[in-house]
Amino acid sequence: MTPSAIEVQMICRKVDELCGIQWDESKTYLIESRLKPLLNSFGLTSYEALIRSIPLNDKLRIALIDAITTRETLFFRDDAAYQALEHKALPEIIDARSGTLFPKKLRIWSAACSSGQEPYSIGMMLHRMIPDIHNWNIQIHATDISEAAIAHASRGRYSDLEMSRGIPADIKAKYFTRVGSEWQICDQIRSLVSFEKRNLLNPLTALGRFDVVLCRNVAIYFDLPVKRDLFERLANVMETHGVLIVGTSENLMGYGQRWAPQRHCRSVYYRPNLLEQPC
């Protein structure tokens, strides 16, 4: 069933309202491929009926969000970002925290964690770089708008296909155990991560403050005002020394002086709350 022009407009407005994702008539193929199954599942006869049913049916709303959000990810995705974290940003953060009341505390937020590969990759990286990690207070907070993604991530189990993407053999052997047809991440890494369903369009202040925020390949789907507002709100929940990492195709230089890029290991990150930007 192909949506009419009016139905496409209605769906695009609803997608924007729910997630901030910008769809237009060029996304008709996505509407058909991702939303058509919902019509059959919920006994609906048209896309208009689907949209009008969302305020009355929480299960339908959740299913719609799960259908429209892209969950393309892998372990250690864009390895240069992890190299920059491990060899530059995190050592500087640890040094900055050394004079505080909590020198062995790190709070990291994976702001669109999808099925969990990003926060678990961070946990494995920290486990390798901090020998006495058991003496540290490490909090990796992982959020996603998709309920299905959070459920998948919380289980910490991955298929052979998922494990074939981005995981070196030695890391796989050290941190994963075969369970039936899947691979289970070890409790030592799983215990570092907490998961929560969260819409980035909603207020963020209740989350507390973070040393590192990763918000990669999410804002590319937002229009400019929503995108700029999001990054300003992310900066507001970051420590003074906090580091923000975005996707490789994203560039915040046009957002003002506080967004001057920091470069290391072929990667770019931002430190928007520094009192003085380094030369």
C-alpha cells in the first residue's frame, strides 16, 4: 500500500513531533517499508488511520518509534573516536579530576546507544586502560528513544553477525562468552552500564553532569534549530572539562567559538565548557 501525498505529510509531521527526525516526500519508500507492517499488525486499513490511532494506543506509538529509528551500529564504530578518547581526551579528563573530591569517578553518556555496542565498547576500552578499574566509580549511562533497542542492549547478547562487525578476536575472547547461538558480554563490563529509554527532545537536566558525551549520527536527522538546541543542552549537562563526540560527518564549527574543534588521532571532538579554548 502506497501512502497518498496527504498521508505522507501527516506521517512526516508525526515523525518530527515524536522524534525530531526530518522526513519528507523523498522518504515515501521508508514509509512503505517500515510502516506498512504496522498496518497489518494493528489491523489498520490506511496510513491515515495509523497516525490518528497513535494518541489512543501506546503500543502503536512505541512500535512506530521502533520502526522509524535507524539502528545501524557496530562495536568500536569509527575507531578513530575511540583512539582519541583513550589516548588524549580521557587522560586529560582523569588529570583534570585528580584535584577534585572524586578523582576516580567518571560519568559517560552514550546518548543514542541503539543496541548497546557503543556503551559496551566504551566499557571494554576503560577496562583495558585503567588497571585498577575495580577501585573506580565508572558510570556509563546509555539511552535511546527505541524501546526495542534498549531491550536488546540490556540483554547484552549478540548474534554471530553482530559480533563479526568491529570486534577484534582478542577482545571477543576476553569479554564475551558463547551462550547457545549468541555471545554474552561479561558481567564485569555489563555492570558498568545502565540503560534508559529517553527522547533527546525532552529536558536533560535530571541526568546530572558528564565527563564525556557521545551523540553520534543522531542530529543528522534533525533540522538546524533542533540540532543546535540539542548540542547547547548537551553542553549544559557536561562538566567544565567535558568532551563531546559527534559523528564523523557532523561539524559544529558554525555554532560559535565554544565549539572550536579539538583534533587527535584523525578524530574531532569538542570541549564547549572550557573557560579558555586552547590555541
